[in-house]
Amino acid sequence: MLDATAKSVLEDCEVVAIATQGPDGPHLVATWGDYVRRLGIGDCLLIPVGTLRTTEENLRRDPRVVLLAGSLRVPGRAGPGQGVRLTGPGRIVTAGADAERVRQAFPWARGALAVQVTQVETLL
């Protein structure tokens, strides 16, 4: 599902924004791009989870996640800079192979936010 542009942006971004839907509207948090890269860029993205309690509560009601990343160093359609919006269902995993893999890389993590990317949109 991830195309070459999305992979390039994820390989170069500093921050990845994470949006979920809560009972009072959108909830926005972020993680470092390096955290995503360390765990591998593919159709299922893993993000280390320390707290993210509100995100976890939101995902129990509505599994939709939107990730937003951008990089000035990836060429866009109209000049420097490219952004991507990645959408798909997400869940917090605290047991199993993915959670253990995340804890190996990030000992402070209680698990992982696993997002299965089903839609990729380029921005800019």
C-alpha cells in the first residue's frame, strides 16, 4: 500500500502526527519519525507507546487512525517539500511479537500502536 513517495517522506520526516476520533472530537498526538523508522516502514506501521491512554480509549470506540508526516527534503509537486496522510485502522498491542519487538528497541514502551495503512494521500 505504501508507495515510493510515502516511504521517502517517512524515511526523512522528523515528526509523525497521530489523529484519532474521541467523543468530543479529534485527538492529536505525535511521535518522532526516527521511532517509526527504527521499527521498519511497511504497510503496518508500529509506533512505540508509553502512555497514549486517550488514543487507546478512542481506538476502542473507533479504530480509525490518521497519520501525517512531511519533509522539506522530499520534492513535492510544486517545489520543495512533500507531505503524506496515511489512514487505516489502528490498535494498541501490549502482548505478542510486535509488542516485544517494540520493547526491545524502546525499553520504556508498554507496547505498540499498530496502524494498518489502507489509504495513502500525497499533500503539497
